[in-house]
Amino acid sequence: MSTPHIDAEPGALADTVLLPGDPLRARHIARNLLDAAVEVTARRNMLGYTGSYRGRRVSVMGSGMGIPSCAIYATELVRVYGVRRIIRVGTCGGVGDVALGDVLLAPSASTDSHFNRLAFGGMDLAACADFALLRGAVETAARLGIAARVAPVFSTDSFYAGMPGLVELLRRHRISGVEMEAAGLYGLALREGAQALAILAVSDHLEHDTHLPAAEREHGLDRMTELALECACAIPVGRFTPCFSGGFEWPSEPDATRRKRAMRRRRPGTRRSPRARRARSRLARGRGREPSRRAAWAIALAFSRRSLR
């Protein structure tokens, strides 16, 4: 079941794949961070390996540079090999107040490429990461003591001859990193129902013309890859998860208890309206996890009559 670009056997690739651009980086990750890693594809010298990390099966494979190359491999991984989650691990150029070595978690990726427009009827697609993966990466970074920051990035088709004034434009829009693949990967994952996230290390600063030394670059990339692997182990594999997919959620029990007490307090000389009483009763019985608009207005009215402490 090989493809024109991947010659792995059926089942040789895990459902989670780390996707660096450089195939030699894929080999480094397999040899130094995965257990019992074996080479599963080498067609066109785009190396791919499958091993395990903390007992979980994980693959790592190069994607080449730029959206077109990344999209070819990501498409075949998802459609032919059943991969459900792709985590891009790579470097980016920094913009604004980021520092060399910073780790960026990209919630979204703007682009000057027409790749997503071609598949979206000529319109602009909001290319975004999977929310469950992004949230898991934030929590994992905090647990590991890695100072990762959530920051949007820009995926460009042009490495050398970009638009004049581009960096200033990106800084004005609070975009913190420039790379070449994330927007295409996010758009493809949205269409295919897969999970995707880009975790990037700032290797160069585009405004300060500074560059990370080779030794520090290697250490920073390993730390970023460790974050990706830990995140892959912590988050169950699933389909694309948009933000707020769970609908309306009541607050945690301490907050709910506090609000119940607040609703029981009345100002002197006031009476609860029938609507407010129904709202209070509804809340006390634990109903209304996804309240209707009328119930939501009733609850808001009840809250407005009380002073929360």
C-alpha cells in the first residue's frame, strides 16, 4: 500500500506522527528520543521511523520545506495510512518580543500562500490548530517547566524575496513567528478531520538579525520535540476538536455553590419574580447544562438581582 512518496507497509506508521521538515531531524529524533525505532520509509530520501515513547507507539517523518511538500506527505499519511494526528516540530524566525530559543505553540497560521484558497472556493480560511492538542501542549509545557507561549505564526511561500515591510506588518498584527508549513497543514487537517498542531522553536530573530548558535539550536529542538512527545502521550487521539466544542459548561462545584448562595441572598424588601424562582430551581436541580435562550435570560436576570461576593 505504498504511495508515490511513502513506501511504508500497511500498519507501519502510528496514528500519531511528528513531522519535522528535515528528514535528518526525523532520524535524530528516532535515534535519540524514541525506543526501538525502526525505519519504515525512505522513498526520495524522506526518512520515516516508528518507535515508542513512554510505551506509546509514535512515528516521525520528514516533510520537506514549504506547504506543497508538507501537504503531499500529510495528505498521504492521513488518507492512505490512517494517521489521525500530526504534530509539526520545526524552527521559525521570531518577530516582536520573542527571544531566541523560545518555544511557540501556534493556535493559528496566516499565510501568503494560495494553497487553502484553492480548496476553499477562493475565500480566506481561518487555519487553526486542534484545540485539544493546543490545550494539552500548554498544560504539558507547564508541567515540564518549559516556557512555551501561545502565539500566531505566518507561513510564507518565499524564504528570500518576501514582501517589503512584511515583518513590520506581522508585528503590528501580533504575529510572533514566520515559517513555511503550518497554514497548509492546518487547512488540510480541517478538511480531513485530523488533529494538527505546530510547535516551533525560535532559531533566528528577523528584526534583530540574531541567530541561535548550533549547540543551543540542537538543545532547543530536543526540548521542543520532548514537549511534542509528552503531549502526544497525554492527549487521546481523536478527530479535529474546535474551540468550545463541548458547548456551554457550568462552572466548577465551588463556583456553582457560591452562585447558589448568592442567589439565595435577597435585598431587603424585594421578592423573587416567578422567572427568577424557576431559574433558581432549575440551577438547584442541576439542570440546564446547555440552557435555552429563555433559560439563559432567566438565569442572567436572577443573577442581576443579587450582589455576588
